[in-house]
Amino acid sequence: MTDLQAILDDIHAELSPRIGEGKVADYIPELAKIDPNQFGMAIATVNGDLYSVGDAAIPFSIQSISKVFMLTLALGKVGESLWTRVGREPSGTAFNSIVQLEREEGIPRNPFINAGAIAISDVVLAGHAPREAIGELLRFVRYVADDETITIDDKVARSETQTGYRNLALANFMRAYGNLDHPVEHVLGVYFHQCALSMSCQQLAKAGLYLAARGSNPITGHSVVSPKRARRINALMLTCGHYDGSGDFAYHVGLPGKSGVGGGIMAVAPGIGSIAVWSPGLNKVGNSQLGAVALEMLAARTGWSVFGD
Ligand code: GLN
């Protein structure tokens, strides 16, 4: 049996001279304040073990990782008809790109770029006031992570509401093309709050367990989605979870993963466990620089790549 704690300790020790690499997201004022000298990693296994190292208990802004949970909720509500609103192909463009959205007439390439996630927020909003939709997401995340202490950081949500000009542009574009049913401010209210979910690596690793274990949390027995749906969400994470860095992440790490500009990555080793890493410094395409390196080291040492060991 691989000694996962020893592997995590090794990765941490090897990377510690590099902690602080990359650039924190400064286009969201509240995130610009984050100390880049932090690094945490956690693994939750389908057997119920939890391993962690470094700053794995410190909550951080999960940002776009929330798009995985919102996609799960939206699929639960409208099923496969979701795919008339958003595509399933890698975008090859930045997470907040506008050009492609115009060329493709308001249908975002996939649920994990900003435009796609905004369309998904619109789906989850149906039949609710924005506050209720946010409450539903929070309940869902607490349920999958089996942790009632998870919260949303209102300061981060406010900071993005005040400065999210590009997201406002994306939402207005989609509304103009008829791909948003609700007022732009309501949809973005949901979107900014989901991005402001605050979770630690330990909580995030546990939250991803349903994707590692055929749709159910193996520890609590909570059933979340069918095995088929879990497999498909993993496929989307693998192909689209790192924006225009998705190919590179698959090449180096070989696991379905979703990144966020808060510097977190949640990755899934199907049948084995769920992994979360956090290091706030980002690379050029907005993914955690050291986070990806740490996951590459983990995949190399464990042989967990979905493409073979
Ligand atoms: N809230 C961020 C934004 O909309 C999410 C982006 C991300 O994490 N890649 O810009």
C-alpha cells in the first residue's frame, strides 16, 4: 500500500523553496490581498482516509471550482436538455473570453468557462429568488462534503460584483442571444456568490469524493448522481477544467481536474479518491502554478493518471 502521507510530505518538502511562485489574481481586489506564500494539499480516499499537508485546513476562495458543483446541480434539474444551452467542447480560449461567444451566437463552449458557468447559474436560478439559489448551492456543497461549516465569503462576492465588468459583458451578450432567462443582475448575483465559496483543501477533497466513487459519497453513503453522470462530469473536467491549459494539465497530470483563480485545484482519481491543492500564485492561463506541479508529482508517484501508470 502506497504511503500517501509520506508522498504528500515529500511533495511539500520538495516544493517549499518554490512556494510563492506565480501571480495572485489581482483583477478581483479581494483576491489581490491574499498572501501568495501558502500551500496546502489534501487527499480524501474512497476508503474514508484523509491525508493532508501544509495549509490544508485554511479556507480559500474556490472560485471556478464551484462550476463543478453548479453543473451537478443543473444536470439534476434539467438533465441532458442542459446541452442546448451550453456545449461540451474545450474552448482553447481564456476563461473570460468574449470573442468566441459572439462567433457562436451566445452558446458557450462548455460549462467551465465563465460564460458557460453563467448560463448554468441561470438554469439553477429558475423558479427561485437569487438568495434561494445560492442557499441551495451552499446546502449541496455542505452535503457532498459532509461539512456544515462551509460558508460563502461575502466580501469576495461583493468585490467581484463591484468589478466584474467582463462577466457583466458575457452575461449581457448571452441575454441578447436569448440564452439567459433571468435578469443579468440576478444571474450574476448567483454566479459571484458561488465563486465566493470558501473551502479548505480538506473540505474540497471530501466534496469531490462523489466524483471518485461512481456518484455517491462512499463515507456517508449520500447518493449524489448516477455513475454515468459522475463519469461524464469527470470527462468534462479532464477536457475543459483548466481552460486553455486543459491539454497541458492532462499531459502532465492525467486526472480530471478543475481549477479556480483563487489558486485551488480539485482533481479526481476515479475509484481511488479526490485531491485538492491550493497555492494562490497563478500561471499565465490563470491556473495555480505550483498546484499543477504538485499534482503532477502526486500522479507520477502514485500511478493514478487515468491514462495508465
Ligand atoms: N470569479 C472568477 C471570474 O468570474 C472565476 C474565474 C476563475 O476562477 N477562473 O472571473
